[in-house]
Amino acid sequence: MAVKNVTATRMTMLGLKKQATSAKRGHKLLKDKQDGLMQEFLAIVRQAKSLREQVEAAIREANTSFLEAQALLPKSYLENALSVPMQTLSLEVKTKNVMSVRIPIFSLKTEKHGIGYGFFQTRAELDIAIQKFSHVFELLIKLAEIEKSAENLSVEIEQTRRRVNALEHRLIPDLEDTLKFIKMKLGEAERSVIVQTMAIKAMIERNEARQRREKLEKASS
């Protein structure tokens, strides 16, 4: 905390009072924003934790299904079945605004080309495994969206926290200390003027009393 280098006048004090009022109002708004961001962040973190558990469980199930298919099919049949893409994927990214934070929205677009292998060469276990891995991929896209949202929110929370701290621990205390300094200086100046006024008044009264005495002395002589 420090006193700003300003001229101790009433105009300066009025301007600093307006700055202090604006700073306190801004501090409250930023604090409310920080609290709102934290609530949103914690909700997303909980959502991400739940979804990550789903992803891990889905990956285990898909791996198990694929191992079953791998055990039941010759390696050449399996490689041949998986060598031809059965669909084309594209990712569409949009954003939404949450308290001045850009939150991503991922949309997975799938264009299916049919099955690239014959049913007589493969088994149903392979179809099940492929379906489960497709589900895993969708969950991973959703998880990436949530984790990116959490990352963007955390950056905004940190920036807001710094601004709140700068106002709370630096700008507002400096303004208040400067206002106290100006009030003290103005008070000293007012007291000095009062003392000077009283001294001048006393001097005038002494001169008037002396003049009255002189008139009385002349009148009596």
C-alpha cells in the first residue's frame, strides 16, 4: 500500500473518491464472476470425472470384445476385414459464451460406407467389437470437449483472480491511503487558516483598542 503522488486539493479528492467507488464496484463484479466461474468449473470437473470413468470402462469392454474376435478369427481374415475403412469421420467445432469464456462444442459427423468385409469370413464378435470401439470414440470426443472447457475456464479463473487481487490488495488500499493523506493535508491547511484568521482578528482588535485609548487620551488632555 502506498500514497499516490497527487496534489492535495478538494478536486483531486473528489476524483479519487470516484475512482475508489468504481474500483470497489468493479471488485464486486469480478468477485461475483470468479465465484460463478468456479461453480461452473467444479460442475465440469465432476462431469469430466464421471465421463472418464465411462470411457475407461468402455475401453475395457471394447478391448475384451476385440480379443474374443481375435481369438476366434484367423489373423489374415482379421487384417483383411479391418483394412478397408467403413466410414468417414469429420469433426465440427463450435463455441458458446459462458461468462466471457469461449466453451467448445464438438460435433462428430459420420458418413458410413457400409461394411467392408463379408459376413461369411468373420464372426459377430468382430461386429460387436467395432461397435464398441465406435462408442468409445464418441465418448472420447465428448471427454475432449469437456476437458477443453475446463481448461478454458481455469485460464479465465486465474486471470479474474489476479484482477480481483490487484484491486483488493493494491489499487483500492492505495486509493484509500491517498484519500486519507489528502484529508489530513486539507485538515492541516484548514487549521492553519483558522489560526491565521484568529491571529489577524486578535491583531485588529488590539489595534482598535489602542486607537480607542489614544482617542480617550487626546480627549482628556
